[in-house]
Amino acid sequence: PHAEGVEYCRYFTWSSAAPFQLRWKTFCAIYDVTDSFGLHLLRPVWKDVHKLLPVKGRPGPNIHSSWIALLFERAFEHKNVAFQRLSLQTFLDVDFTKYE
């Protein structure tokens, strides 16, 4: 069992709170699927990337922005051009005023 909001290093904090663990599960699912080529596999999982962004006022620790940047980097450099476009559109559609 881990204490709430344990910071292991600057880039990794852990919390036993269910919403925080769900964010990490979402991150792992997106990271894993970016090894796939088919847009029919990528699109359903990629749509959840916005759930990782640190919403202002959301309680508990957030996933460090470096991890989210890693997902976008993998997406921007993906072999599937359609997925590159989808990820770029996702990035451009983010309203950064809602996030920390």
C-alpha cells in the first residue's frame, strides 16, 4: 500500500486514489496501442488522451506533463499518417485555459 500522493521523483507521483490509478491505466493503454498501426485500434483508445490533462481544480495528484508529451510525441511520429493527423487535431483542439 502506498500513501496518498507519494512523490518518487519529479516526474512520478503515486496515489492510491482510484481516479489517479485510472489515469495511469489510461496512459498505459494509450502508450501500448501506439505500437499498433490500424486506425480502428488507435482511435477508440486515443480519444481518452484528454483525460490525462491536469484539469484546474481537480483534486489529487496529476500525471506529470512529460508523460503526456511522450504520448503526443509517439503519435506525431507514428507510421500511420491518418493517426498523425488525428493526434495533431487532438492537440490543436485542446483548450489550454482549462488545464494547469
